[in-house]
Amino acid sequence: THLFLDYLQNSPKLAEFFAGSYRDPGSYAAVMEAISRRQPDRATLVSVLEEQNAGAGARTQENIESLRSGSTFAVVTGQQVGLFGGPLYTVLKSLTTVKLAASLKQRFPSVDVVPVFWVEGEDHDFAEVHGTNVLSAEGVVSRVEYLPGGELPERNLGAVGEIAFETSLEA
């Protein structure tokens, strides 16, 4: 779309909607400076993240702990839940977040930068996330769906991140 191309080309028409260009290191420095002037409640943030990530790997725990420091910044992204992790772009988005955090840490060695990926489990649109397309070894696309009771529910099932799967998923 024209909007997407304008974004990629850092069009002045979009300047009022963004804090700077993702291609400009000065933009990142300006955003970090603006964030540094605020005093977020890092203790509560760390406490909640520790609770939500109990049992996660050591690297995750280290990243969470580093958020206590005022010199730690986060590259944040997220995605609504989906069957089997959702579309491939969810994986690519996660990897891009990790790589951008590492790149910024290298570019700005006086600060720490950690990736944060949140899962939108409060989404209530089951029809939107109940299935995914998979590619067979032969290159054939197949649709895999989770249909409780064998059909798409007509009523809202609540937050999709809290749905307990029934045994029909095994099939």
C-alpha cells in the first residue's frame, strides 16, 4: 500500500505519527532520552513479569531482573494467541525483537536493552485464532483447526488464552 511504502521511505507525510525513523540511530537515542526522564514503577513491572514467567529460562530471568535498572530499555512487541503459535510472522516478529534489542545494546553500550514479547491472551475472537494453515512436505497447504465439539462455536468462549482444550484436539 502507499502507506506502507511511505513508512519504508520515511516520508515526511508520516512524521507526525512516529517518534522518528527506525533507520536513524538518533531517533532511538531521542526516544531513550525521553523515556529516561520518566520514572516508571519498575519494581511492580519486574514483580509481575517474574510471576508470569516463573519457570522460564535463565536468560529470560536475567532480562526481567535487568528491567529494575533505570538504564535498561525494552524493545516490546506482541501478538494475540493462535493455534500452534499462530502465523509465521509471529515467529519472525519475535526474532526481530531479539535481534533489534541486541543491535541497540551494541549501538548504545552504556545502556542495556532487552526484548519483551507479550501474548495477548485476553482476545475474545476465537473464530479469528482457532486454526492455522500448514504446508506438507509436498508443498500442499492444509487447514488445521480446533473446533470444540466439532464446530465453530456460535457464542463467545471468553478470553482465548484461557480456553482449556478438549481431547478432540489430539485428533
